[in-house]
Amino acid sequence: MTVLQSRPGGRRTGRRRPGLAVRRNLTAYGFLSGALICFAFFSWYPMVREFILSFQKNNFVDPPVWVGLDNFRTVIQDPAFKSAWLNTAMFTLLALVCGYLVPFVIALVLNELRHARGYLRFVVYLPVMLPPAVSVLLFKWFYDPGPGLFNQILGLAQLPALSWLDSKDTALISLVIVSTWMNLGSGTLIYLAALQTVPGELYEAAELDGAGVLRRIWHVTIPQTRLILLVMLLLQVIATMQVFVEPYLLTGGGPEDATISVVYLMYQYAFNYGNFGGGSALGLMLMLVLVVFSAAYLRLSRDNT
């Protein structure tokens, strides 16, 4: 039922009841509730469960026992704890150099091409379509110290072969190369979409002013795509801080804990040692670090925009 009201000009307007708006948007609320349920079961509940487990001794067989901060003391006193955080931080820094910069450069090149652009986009995005385990095992063959592709290439160039995954000097950078290749396509397409929104008149004006390629990129491309660059930087850090598949399948955290990551150490505590409380404590530490970093980063980026 609609309630009619008079306005000073003699016109009458209808004021609908709140329930009518709900019924008219019932389909939208239905889709929204499905998304909320998925988030609740697969995101929010695991985080709450992890928080509770981090203060318990729980092997999911015996009744849980509250142990306070004992789990945190246990993981902090572990000799692998320091190595895991240092390796994760170093992996993140190296991945930023490769996985953040390389896709942007490739996107710049693709954006300037006029022929075979669709085909090259497919080629760049192809690694993303492969399952991560397949990509990692493919690179495991590339890194093989005997018939591996990379050492074969070094041999053709008259260079000595390398123990890619068996040396502390090259193991971590080898994981970075794999991670960059696996995620290259997604970043490239996102950057390419952002580049295509830059008005062509800005490039023409810069070119008339005598700006070269590098100056056009610095003064036109980067300022116009700054928001995307900031968001991708944040997502890159969050993703690389959670590296797991590469050390798990390629090195097992070795050699001598040179590639062990925080998430891989968390996996060891939970599934190798049966200490789910210790694994949850590590997960909670990592989550807090990422939350603090994200909050600080968003605050600084907001102040500078």
C-alpha cells in the first residue's frame, strides 16, 4: 500500500513501505547472502578458528587444552623461525623487483604493438592457466643439474652449470623465477587494461614538447596508472609473503633452511609435527604482520594521492 503526501505545489508523492523495497530487491539480496555465506565459511570462520587454535594444544584427537602463549613461545624458540621470516622477507623483495616490474614492462610493450596483440596476450597469460603444481614441476626439470634446460643453455654459452636448487646461493632466486613466470600473465593484463585508459592526447602533447619514450612513461604513464600500481604493489606483497607451493614442491625448505618460508613452516608444524596450535600461532603472526603493513601502506598511499 502506498501512502500519498501533498507537497506545497499541490503535487502528491508516494512513500513506499520499507518491506516493498526489500521484496523488489529479493534477488539481489539472495545473491548477496550466498556470497556472505561463502565468505563466512571459507574466510571468516577459518580466521576465527585459527585465533582460537593458536592458544590451544589441539591435535584433533584428544580434547583441546588451553595453553595461553605457549604455542607462540614454542615457534619463536624454533631455530627455523628466524630463517623462515628472513627468507620470506627476501623472497618478497626479490619478487617485487621481478614480479612487479617485469609485467609492467611487458604491458608497455604490448600496448605499443599494432599486430598480433591478441595472440601475444594469450601467450603471456598461458602460464596462469596451468595448475601451479604443473608449472613448478616443469621448472624442476628446467633446474635439473644434469639434463635440465637451464644448464643446457649455460653449456651452449660455454658457462659452468649451476646447482640451481641445491645451492644456498641460487635456491631462493630460483623460486622467485618460478613465481614470476607463474603469475606474469595476471599482472600484465591488469597493467595493460590500465594503460589503455590513458588518453592518447597526453602522449601526443608530451611528444610535441619533445619528451622521449622514458620521459613519456615517467610523466604520463605512471601518473595516470598510479592507483593501479599502488593496488598491485599491495597485492604483490601480500601474495609473496604467503609463498608456499614453490618451496614445498621444489626444495622442501632446503638446502639448510635456505628456502623455508613462514607458511611452509606453518605447514610443517600442523601436518608434520601434529602441532596445530603452533601452526596457528605462526599463521596469526603472519596475519597480524600483513594487517599492519596493509593499514600503514593504505594510509601512506592515501596521504600521497
